[in-house]
Amino acid sequence: MALVAMVVLGTPIAHLIALRRFPGRDALLTAFELPLVLPPAVAGIGLLMAFGRRGLLGDELDALGLQIPYTKLAVVMAMAFVASPLFIRQAVAAFDALDRDLLAAARTLGAGPARTFWRVAVPLARGGLGAGAALAWARALGEFGATIIFAGSLSGVTRTAPIEIYLGISENLDAGLATAAVLIAVSAVILFSVKLLVRRRASRSVLL
Amino acid sequence: MREFTLELSLTCDGPLAVAGPSGAGKSTLLRLLAGLDTPTHGRIEVDGERWFGGGVDLPAERRRVGFVFQEYALFPHLDVRANVGFGAEGRPVDDLLERLGIARLARQRPGRLSGGERQRVALARALARRPKLLLLDEPLSALDPATRGTVGAELASILRESGLPALVVSHSFDDAAVIAPQMAVIERGRITQEGSVDELLASPATPFVAQFAGTNHLTGNAVGRLVSLDQGGEVLLAEPHSGPVAVLIAPWEVTLDKGAPPPTGSALNHIRGRVQRLGPFGSRVRVVLDGGLTAEITKDSAERMGLATGDEVVASFKATGTRVVSRAPN
């Protein structure tokens, strides 16, 4: 779910950043890359400050009867927040590598910006987009710091695999190790697939 | 962004070549017409329809142009049929594929096509849009020299049959001459001469046009049959003339000798110079001397003479090999 949110929102944003030149473009890119360098715990605190009951938007959310922290939605938001830079960076690189003549050709053939985006830009950038999505997913899977602060660790609700492991090693070492092994395997498979995908597409996008 | 002032009103009902050196504004002209670039001010009208100016700025997708890009810009993820159908708005494209001889390639991806095939696909795609105006940017420059001639001739006949006005941009006089019988030469954003290829060859309006067309263009003052050249030296003409003139000599009228000119030849004009550059030109070799004089000789001759850049040579041509046009005094 975090992945869907990242791809649906991230793709058009990356397209915009890669192909348009506008004032504040670098600032925007920096804003989207910031979570990459923040300690996850700080990211969690940030989310709490923004969406928590006593946060910036707390009163507005309260009025709507919404409570985000310590829910499944909070887990999704924490994951998306921390992992999205990986996707956006990869997507910007993929769109940036597109041949501008192909986009211009689509325009001269009667395709407006939306059709050019769907029929030309996205299909041609799909290798980079796929690689970015896979990396972001792998990062989201291992997300711990922001999640435990913003979403807590309610068994069966917001207890993600990494949190399970953390609790596991203090209570039941074997169960913790088993979960850890599964996570290592899944992460390795994802990273390896990304490598294959990128090589097959001979994509010029950067692998972090 | 560089600045161009481009004032032109072209009436073309067939192909018109827009030729000129790199950076003259040729490609910019096409991009402005297509709506891919925006002029700072000015007016664009095609077929009585306002595309730009006076508060109008029709977006690229609503201007009915068929744009053929220099590298063709075929969509690599679509097959030939889908490429051609992209701008066809649902109209069938089979007839068009048939007409351009690419029906058998319909299911192929562009990556597997030859240069000539790619060009026909790009043309078919542009025509499928039912354009009011065709714009072709250096259509032959992506091809190797061996196929240029035949593909150019094919292109010329397709353009003629389409009956559409077409602007064909080229930095090569020879490419342009193959594709379009009419040519406009653009220098630094300005059209300096417009006419048939023959007219341009016979009476180039500016030194650049002469050089571009490959015609030698020497200026000087004529008294009788003798012209004293501005660059020094004299040229003997076949007929008497007077006043400021330009002497035009086709490059194939110029012969080259290393060292002193042979005294027995029938050529009466000799100009000494140094080889500035030389390169193949079809089956011939084009030799440019430091005085600006260009000679066309066979490959064999160039090899026999062992000609190289920097060599001291004498260029000779007969008085009957010259054409003279009067010009305004400097």
C-alpha cells in the first residue's frame, strides 16, 4: 500500500522535476530527498509533530474525527515517507534520460501532455521506475525507526516485521532470528532483481 | 537562447529546402513553426490560420504539422504500425504503409530497421497526422553517405506525390538539392536568397551562397576581358565586361597542379594557393585552397598527386569556364 502511494504520487512528481525547469525546482527536489538523510527516528518525530494529536494538523484532523498515529495508516505513511526518496530519485533519473525528441514527436503528432506522459514517457521510463519501486519497497519493508515512533507497536495492527524482530530477540530469540532470516532473504531477492532489471533495460538511471 | 529575427513569408505548394550553415536558425525555424519553441514575439500563420501572435499561441499538439526529426524519433517501444498510427486519430494506416513500401515491416520495432526504412516510417507517421505542412529536419544526415543519394531521391518523390507544402532543412547544399527543386538559403536567421537550385548555382547572391553551393565566387573589377581581383591577381574572361563583377567558376572547371603551371595548356588563368582542406565528395575529391577557391578533381588524380593539406598548388581554369555577373561596387 505504501508502494502504491509512492508510485502513484511519485511518478508525476518525478516527471515534473525531470522535464521542466522552474523556479524552486532544486528546493523541491531537496525536500523530496530529505527523508533519505534524516535518521528514521527523526522522521517519525516529524510525522508525529505534523499529524499527531498535538501536532500541527492535530486540531483539523480531530475535527474530522481522524486519528492517524498508532494506526495502520500511520505505518503506511511512515514507510512512504522514509522510502519515497529512493523511488523519486530513480524516477527522476529515468525521466531525465529520455530522448526529448520522442516527447516532442508525440506533441507534434497531436498528443497533449497527458497522452504524451502515459503513452511515451512512462513506457520508456518503466525500467527505471520499476527499479526505483523495488528499491523503495525493500527499504519500506525494513522500516523501523519512524514506524515505532509514529505508529507504535500494537500487536496485529502496527507491528511490522522489523519491530517483531526487535521485540523477538529480547523475548524469544529463535522466532526473532527466523523473521530476520526471512527479511534478509526477501531484501536480497529484491536487490538482485533490481540489478537484473536495470542491466536488461541498459537503463542510465543511477543505482544508489 | 540565441536571438533570431526571421521575417519570411514563403509561398510553397511543394517542397522547399531551407539550407544554411549550422547555427543559422534552420532547426529553430522548424521548432517555432511546430510550437516546440516559443518565439519572443512575432506571428505565425499557416494556410490562413493564426498559430502564434496577437495573444494566440496554439499548443504543439493542435498545430497540424508533420514533423520528421533528424534522428527520426521513432517510438522504440511501439511497432511500425503503432508508430504510424500514433497521430492518425484512429484512421486506418494500412494504405499509407503500403504506399511507402513499409507494409511488410508493420510488426517490427524501429530498432531493427535500416536508416532508409526508419525514414519512411517517420514520413508515414508524419503524413498519417494529415498535416497542413511538413517539416523535415536534416532528413538525410542520419544516413551513411552510400544510401543518401537513393533515399534522398525516394524522399523527393514521396514529397512530390503528397502535394503538401514541405520545409526541408539541410546544412548540405547537395542533400537539399536532391530533395527539393526550390531552395531558400538562410544565414544568421535571415533568408539571403531564394530560387531554384540552378539559379543558386548560376548566380549566388552572397559569397556564402556561392561557397555553400560550391561555386567559386571571385570579386574584382573588369576592364575588357581582364578582371583585377580584390584578393590580388587577374582573371581572363571569355567575353569583355566592365565595372565591378563577380566571376563564378564551377569547381569542376578548376584543375590543380603541384609546382609551376604547365605552359602548354589551354587554360589561361592560374591562381596560386595552398590546400586548406580536402575531402571526398561523392566519387570526387573537393579541394579548398586558402584563397577560397574550390576545385573538384577525381579521387585518382588526388592520389596520383599525393595531395595533402598545406601543399602549394596552382589552380588553373579556362576563360570559357567563367561566368560573370555585375555587382554593386563595394
